[in-house]
Amino acid sequence: MAGEPGERSILRDVAQAAGVSLRTASRVLNDDPRVAAATRERVKGVMKDLRYTPDLMARSLRGGTDATIGLVVESIADPFFSELVAAVESAGADGRRSVLVASTHADPARESRVVTELLRRRVSGLLVVPTAGDHSWLAGAATPLVMVDRPAEGIEADLVGIDDQQAAFDAVAHLIAHGHRDIAYVGDYSKVSTSAARLAGYRRALSERGLPVRAELVHADCPSAEAASAAMGSLLAEARPPTAVFSAATRCSLGVVPRLHRHRRTDLALVGFGDFAMADALDPAVTVVDHTGAALGRAAVARLTRRIGEPELPPDTVHVPVRLVERGSGELRP
């Protein structure tokens, strides 16, 4: 039922114009299946003519939450996270939920502010790509929570992500299988759990095949395409440069690939973690770990929907499968 005085008075105008009772108009507003189809269409037509918009904030205060979920990501400018946002919005729309999106820019203080604001808005659920650091301050939150892409320290919560270490291991093992021994690593944030897991997978693949990890070939903190490009420049200048590169994040690939082309060093083998626009159109086309934000977003909404409906479920980890897409760059030999 529409319960706020202002909302009720406007809804009464809708009911009068449609020739129905206020109760029937309210049932149409709330998608009550007891309303006949013809009546429903007539009332909706009047709502459209009168430009009636329900007061969602009033309804959320009345019901405790509203039909909105919050999504907190690192940056919507990052191709992976922009894809994730689009998938969450699409899946949310399918479930008749709107989505409020906020970015942290990897800043824990900013994360605390935006998450707190979303909780105050009484969203029905919250999807969070957590920053590095302690998240025990979220342990008492009454709002259903699902962590996306990476776990949050200090709190037991649902996690939807991938097996980052194994995916990185498989990517580097692929390069080794094609004859490479000097393999560089370019990653974004070494303190973020997903990046740390990918670096561990890189190291494990080399170690299990009896190959040393050359410290000068590891650039684990390149948070932007520009930083990754600079790292690639340094790698090319080494006295004994790598014959292959594992780029452990999409943002890194966006710096590594142009640098290789600029130096006409497309003879270096390359596997990127995460796909990106035009990767399949380059020469050679870029071999990637197909880690898509779209698949992660859909799985995250599915888990949050279940969490909202079954709040007593024990926390669980959902791993979204990934695959290595061979396109040419990862199959080059030294």
C-alpha cells in the first residue's frame, strides 16, 4: 500500500481518473496478481498520463529496505569493472532491482564512506569489490553482503570470484610449454589478494618446472596502464630481456601491448589476464585468460539474490570458471 500522505493523495488522483478504488490502484503499483489484466493496463495508462512516480524512499522507509542493490567497485573506468557493472545492472533489471554504483579508487577510507552511505539508504543487498585491509567493521551489518572478485579481510562473507592462483599458474605453464624460460611478470597491486594470488601462481609455475624467478623480471605494482608501459620499457632494456610476458591484469595489458608494438617487439610471447577491446584484432592477436566481468557480475547477483532470500545460509565461495583463449601471442616460441 502507498502509505505516505503526499503519495496517497497523488495515487488517489490516479484511482479517480482510472475509475478504481485507491486500494486497487495501490495493488497495481505493487504488482498484486489479484488485479485483472484489463484493470491493470488501464491504471498503468493513467499513471503514465499523469506522470505518476512512486516515492521509492518513502516505500523503503516503510518496508525497511527498497528494491535497490548497492555495488561498490574499484573504478568504473577500468574495463573489467565497467563490464562487471553492466552485467550487475542487467541481472538486477531482470530481477526488478535497480543498482546504485560507487567507486573506491582502491582507497579504504573512501570505501568506508560509500559503503556506509549505501547501508544508510537501506539497500536490499550489497555487492563489494573490497580494497586491501581489514573489513571487520562490516561484521555487524544487517544488510546481505557478497564480496566480488576478492575476499575481504576480517569478515566471513560470501565470495564470488575465480581461482586466481590456478589461472595464473596455467597461463605461465602455457608459456613454459612453448619453450620460454625467461618470463616477465607485470601486475597491478601486490597487496590486493587477487593480485598476490596471481603472482604466487606465476612463481609456482616456474618453481615446479625448476626455473628460477628472476627478481628483475617481476614488476608487481603497476596500478595503471602508464605504469605497466614503463615497466615493459624497463624489461626490454634488461641485459637479458624476457622472451615472454605474463600481464596479470587488463589495465596492465593496456600498457604492455602498446609498448611492445611501439618498440616493434611483437616477437615476445604474451599472455594477458583478462580480455580487452581489439585484443583479437592485433597481429599477433593476444592470448588471454578469459576472466570476464560479465560472468562474475551475473554470478554475484545470483548469489546475492539467494542470500537475501535465505539470510541464514552459511557463507560460501563461488568460483566462476575461466579458460585460456589461444590467439597467437601466447604460442610464440623464443
